[in-house]
Amino acid sequence: MRTLTISLSPQQIARLHDAVESGAYASNSEVIRDALRLWEQREEARQMEMSRLKRAYDEGMASGKGREVDAATLLAELKAEARKRG
């Protein structure tokens, strides 16, 4: 493995040391690797959500021209739709 130098705040260093001293992790490197795995998972989920939103946007744009509606009309339409569903 390659060595990498990183800078951490005093609070981050204390938490890192606490995690190792408590036995939750075997080493500082293990804590950092776990943190990076969690970051990678979060980034993957974010990318999936962005892709989902882009598809929804594209579908909306492809569905045709929108229409203007005032709040009262929209509310009435939503209530009617909810009554139909029971």
C-alpha cells in the first residue's frame, strides 16, 4: 500500500484515537479506510439519485407542453383524484 499524508482537525484526531483505543478498530488506517468506504457508498447513492432525477426531468420534458394552473384549481384536482382512489 502507498502511504498518504492527510491533515485532520484536533477533534478528528481525538475521535480517530478513541476509535482505535476502544477496540472498535485495529488501527488508524482501518478507521480511514472505513470512512472512505462510507464516503464511496454515499457518492454512489448520490450518483444514482442524480441519474434518477435526470431521467424524471427528461421524461417530464418529453411529455409535452405544460399548463398553467392556479393553486385553487390544483388543490381541487388533487382532492378529486384522492376521492377517486378512496
